[in-house]
Amino acid sequence: MIQNNHTEQRPFFALAATVAGTLESVMQIAREISIAAKNAKAIAERAGEKANGFRPITDYINEIGQEMITLVKAINKSALKVSRIAVDELRAEDAYQRLISAKAYSAENTPESIHQLILEATEALSINRAALENEKNKLIELLMAIKIQMRATAVISTCSRVEATRADEYETNLEAVAVNVEIASDKIKHIIKECDDLLNTSSVSRDFVRNFK
Amino acid sequence: MKETILFDQGYEWIYFGRDLDKPEKIIDTNQYLIKDGNRCLLLDPGGIETFSSMLASITRHVRLEDISDLFASHQDPDIISSLRLWDKALPHTRLHAPWLWEGFIRHFGCNNIEYVGIPDDGGVLQLNRAKIHFIPAHYLHSSGNFHIYDPKAKLLMSGDVGAALEPIDSGIFVEDFSEHTKKMTLFHQRWMPSNKAKNDWISRVRELDIEMMAPQHGRIFKGEDVKRFLDWFEELDVGIAIKPFDKEEAA
């Protein structure tokens, strides 16, 4: 569920988890697209030769619905992973800060063991940040892929409308299929846009979103 | 994470659990959300390791700013060790938890969230439409412990009472009660320390009109299984780690 302007103060790990939760609703819409494709196929079968141009499009719509389900699953998984790594980063940062405090307490008599722990904590933090960057990049690619699919869906929807006009008495039914696909596609675009906005509110993710755009 | 709506009449009770992504050695936990407009209550939010999937799951149902209240039945890490993360994600919320544990729970990190200590005798929390009762359950198993009862939903969130240790892919509801007791026996005998506390709780809970009893681990009890559970629990001897004192051995 989309959040409001309170998100501005929200930490990155919370925003990433919110993106995962928000995208879950795309899954349902993708399933609706698949159902629309099945309906279209049944209508095209009934229409026979009159829907010759429309029939191959139904396979395409179905394919897009299926691919979208796969993509959304991958995006959810990735966003959740980003959130988990961001939580780990917070914990690693905590550990680092506390070790620095411990060093301050011991002033110039800081034992070697604390220096060693600080070194290890610094390394852990750096590994964690690299992992976060890596997973963010994967998320960027996946979000990009779904945007490309949305463009393909728009083309298919237009083709469907054109082909529907050639199907005589089946025109209204096939036109309705095209409209359903278009509506589903608009809903998905809207959700993706909101996810963009969510990520854009986090200062940590600014570069991430800039790259994406 | 699996989720199921348990009650939906003006407001909702939603179950979350069976997190397949959790690290293997961590005990599975059940979380519950009372979704009531802009006054939503999250019950026993869970540990650090399950935080991200829990947060992602609840955002499918509510806006984060509508989570106004958190509840921790007691101080255990699987209940509330995620507090520091919630404290950052939901700084505007209140945490209702036993007064006894305030100084301890704050060790998890609580700089923004307001800690509202629940007095020993319990109390009432009015959300929008939902009015929930904090039911004392001290020594079951923690020395300061509460359950939540919703008279409209007829739902008792019973913390560790009724818990069972089961594989991650188990069902959500109890299907065969006598079979299920095998998964509960040791848990209750070992984790619950006091027969006196147990019987006191049973006598008070018998007075409540309950259609569902929802523990923090294992499966949810429905209908007649609630009464079956109370009868079974009454018969069970708990606190078994204390061996009878052997004077000869001590000498």
C-alpha cells in the first residue's frame, strides 16, 4: 500500500521493504492480464477467420502476463533482499559506532584488541555496502525490465484495437479485451511510478534512482 | 510470509507467519495486525531477522503511518528484538508492553517510540472501532506477560500459551487437536513455570467468549478446539525442569 509524505523521514531499509510490499499488487494485475488473454483466445476461436489477426496477439498477451508474474516475483525478492542488507548495514554501522565509543572511553590506552575489532568492523561495513550496491543495481535492472514490458504492452494493446475492428460482430468483445489489457497496464505503470517516488524520497537511494531514470 | 484474514467486520485481524525466508535456526513466529483505519495495532512484531519480510507484508495492507500502536506481550527477542528498526521506521508509534519490562526492552533500542507500560492488572486500548483488552498472563511464561482479547472478534491472542514447535510449512489452523498436543506438550511443560499461574489464567480465560485463540508460535485454535486446549492445559503439569529436592544427595 502506497505511503504518503511521512516516507521522507523513513530509513532506506523501510522504503525497500515497502516497495516489495507495494509491488505485490502488480502480481494480481499480471494474473488479470493472463485471464484477459485466455478470454481473448476463446473469443478469437469462436470468431474463426474473422479474428485471424487477433489470435496470435492473444498468445502474446498471455506471454506478457506470465513474464510479468516472473519479473514481479524477482523484483519482490530483490527489494526484500535490499531491505535485509540495509538492515544489516544499520547493524554493522551500530557495531562500528559503539567500537569507536569504546576506543574513546579507553583514550590513549586503547588495547590492540579494540583496534583490531574496529578494523574488522570497518571491513564488514565496506563488504556490506558493496553488497547493498550490488543488490540495488539488480533491482534497477529488474525495474527497468518491467518498464520495457509496459511499453510492449502498450503496443500490443494498440494492435489489439486495430485487429478488433476487423472482427465484425466480435469487435466489441475483442475491443473490451484490449481495454482490459490497457487498464491493467495503466495500473501497473501507476504502481511502478509510486515505487519510484518511494525510493526517490530516500537520500540514500538518490543515486540509485538517478541511475534508473 | 503467509497471511490470512481472521476477522473482517468493520476492522480486520490479519495473521502473518511461516516466513520461508527466515534463517533456518530461528524459531518461526506468528504476528498479528489489527487493521482499523488510521489506528492499526501490530502485535508481537517479531525479531530482527524477520523484520524486512514482516514490514513488506504489512505494507500490502496498511500505510505505515497508520500503524499507531505496537504491542509486546513480553520481553523475549522473538517478540520485540526488532524494536530498534521499528523505532526508525515508525517513530510516531506507541509501544504497549508490560511496565515490568520497560528498562529491559529499551535495551533493544527505543529512542522515538513512546513506551506505554501496561499495569499488572491489564487495561483497555480503544483503536477506532476495535476495543481491545490487555489480559494479564504473568508467569506464562514471562514474569510480566499479557495477552490480547477482542470481545467483538472473539479472538484471544495468547502469546506463548498454545504455542507449538512445528516445521515452517505447517498449516495455520489446528486440524487434529489430539495429534497437535504432541507438538505442544514439551513446550508448555518446559517454558511455563507455574501451575498456579496456569490455573489462574485458565479460570479467567474460561469466562471469555472465544472463537479463536491465536498463539505466537504454531497453529491457531478455532471453535471447540479452544475449550479442548483449556482442558488439556489444565491437566498438564508444567515447570518440569525443577527436579524434586533430594535431601540425601544434597547431604
